[in-house]
Amino acid sequence: MKITRQLGLRPGETGPVVLAFLYFFFLLASYYVIRPVRDEMAIQAGLEQLQWLFTATFLAMLAFVPLFGYVSARFPRRVLVPLVYLFFAVGLMIFLACFSLLEDISWAARIFYVWVSVYNLFVVSVFWSFVSDIFRREQGKRLFGLIAAGGSLGAVTGPTLAAWLAQVLGVASLLLVAVILLMGAITMVMLLNRRQSAGDERAPALHGGIFDGALLLGRSRFLQGIAVFIWLYTTLATFLYFQQAHLVADAFDNSADRTSVFAAIDLAVNSLTIGMQIFIVGKIMSRAGLGTALAAVPVCLMLGFTALAAIPSVAVLIGVQILRRAGNYGVTRPAREVLYTTVERDARYKAKNFIDTVVYRGGDALAGWLFTLLKMLGLGIGGIALLSIPLAMLWGWIGYRLGRKADAG
């Protein structure tokens, strides 16, 4: 059919792609229902504590990664992935009870912020590990953008529900909605596992010690390059996030209003991403190569930071934030995940999970303290943007080199 050709689908791929699309839809819809709740909890906990919350998230990652390594060495993929999602679903139900029963939720709000930050990276990292285990590198170039569009559709649906339900049912009720959507993701995982032949299941479990992810990273220059690429990304993202949190806190006094505003920002970003993922990113990766795809957003962000340094206004800041997030979801993330189709299966789960969690959140924590230091030194939006330009340049150069190496291999 013409539509399947336009989407890059070949015979036998439609079923798995649709299931993976729906899997990512439910997963990100679940997360984006509670993301504005997390951002609101950061304000309730106190913005002066934000860098501490980022540090606590990093420390939580250090505890979760060994636990994940232990579990992944003992369960096959068809059990491991649903088990991870069930674990986080139970956690959300516990927080729902806390927010409903406790009078003072300040400490629950802080813990919830850390929990959701861990939840986000773990569930998405496991998704891409699972998908890269099913599709080959050539398929990934054609199909990962399309599959990622399922997540973007979920990322539009989630904040739409959150913006509406926060006013109608209250903030805490959003956690139950997130759990229901997470059950939909688990259903898609089970259907995908059922479609895979015995030969595609590969090793029943990921063997080795719980610190294998760090050891694999230490032995591979390619994986180290991915880790630096992600560290630079998260540093720039954290700078923009801190600015956004302060601006919204200054502009709105009501909790439900702030939650709705955060949801509206998410909706605007994710709405811009879908067409890019369906029709553009696959063509860029297949025709121009992974290097071009990985360098495209850093180059655009260099221009954005240059504009922000010249005109340090709220409007420009929001524009750069939208550019950064939409570009990441629409181009950088699908291209980055194709890199993992070139490495061994242990690296796809253990090293990737270590990079996507510990390295990512470690970069967040470091950037949070760096941002605080820069603010203490008197730097405003323009000054921090100026310092971000060379980081964006380095980010783009490393991405280009990684993509070229993956294409050659």
C-alpha cells in the first residue's frame, strides 16, 4: 500500500511496529499525565531545594541500577519488562494514598519528585532496550522515528488529560490515570513477546554481575562517546529547566493553575514532534546518515542559545526550550537509539540502562549545582546562554562522530 511505503514499512513489519507504537503511546501518556504533577511538587517542596532534588534523584539511580542488574540477570525479557512496569505502578498507587491521606505532603512531594524522575528514565530506557532487541539496525533507521511518534502521540494525550483532570478531579487523581495507562503498556509488551518467534527471544536472561553496565561502559570507547553525548544534552536541558521552573513559579500562585501550565507546555512541545518523527527523521537517518541526524539539533540549539544571549527574554527562552525538547524527541532520541542496535545484547540492556539512568541523572545533578553557582555569581539568562554555546558545539561534534562510526560499522 502507498501509506506503508511512505512510512518505510516492509512486509511483515506492520504488526510489530503497530504494537511498539501503541506500547510507547501508553508508556509516555502515563508519564506525561504525572510529569506536570512532578513539576508542581517541585514548587511545593521549594524551588530553593531543586538542586537537592536533582542530587537525590542521582543517588536514587545509584540504588536502582544494581537492583535492575540483579533482576535482569534472573528473568527473561518477556518477564523482566512487565515486572519493571508493575513495580513502578505499585509505587504510584502508594503515592496516591499518601497525597490523599496526609495533611502535610511536603516530604511526600520531594520523594515523589525523585520517584517520577527515576520512573521516567527507567521505563523509557527499558522500552528502547526492548525495541532495539527486536528490530535490526537497518530496520531501526527506517522505523524508530515512526515508533517514537507513538510516544509523542502519548505525550500529547497525557498532558491534555492532565490539564483537564487536574481542574476536575484534583492533582492526586492523575496518579490513578497514569497507572491505568501503564497497564496498557504492559499489555502491548505481552502481545509483542507473543509475536516473536523462539529464535528472536535470544538469551533467556542477561547474565553477569549487577555492575556489568558500568564495566561494559569502561571497556568501550563507543559507549563512552554515547555517555558524553547524553551528559552534554542533559546539562543543557537542566539549565533550561531550572529557568522554566522559576518563571512559572513567579507567574502563577495556584497549584492547579501551575499544573495546567506545565501540561500546556508539554502539549505544545509534543504536538510539534509527531510529524517530524513520522515523515522526517527516518528519511534523514536513511539518506543523510546518523551523524547528520545526531548533529542537527545541537546545531539548531547553538543558534537558539546565541539568540537567547543577544535577547535574554522570557519569550526567547520558551522558544529555545520548545526547540530543544521537540528536536530531542523528534530527531535526536530516535537517532540515538539506533546507535544501540550496533552493540551486543548485554550492552543494549545493562550499559544502556546505566548510561540512561546514572549518567543522565548524574549530569542533571551536576548541572543543577552548576546552575545554582552561576546564579550566585550573578549570571542571568543571557550569560548562562552564552556559556551554553560551546557545550552545544561539542555536543553536535560528538553526535556527528558517533553517527558516522555507527554507519561505517
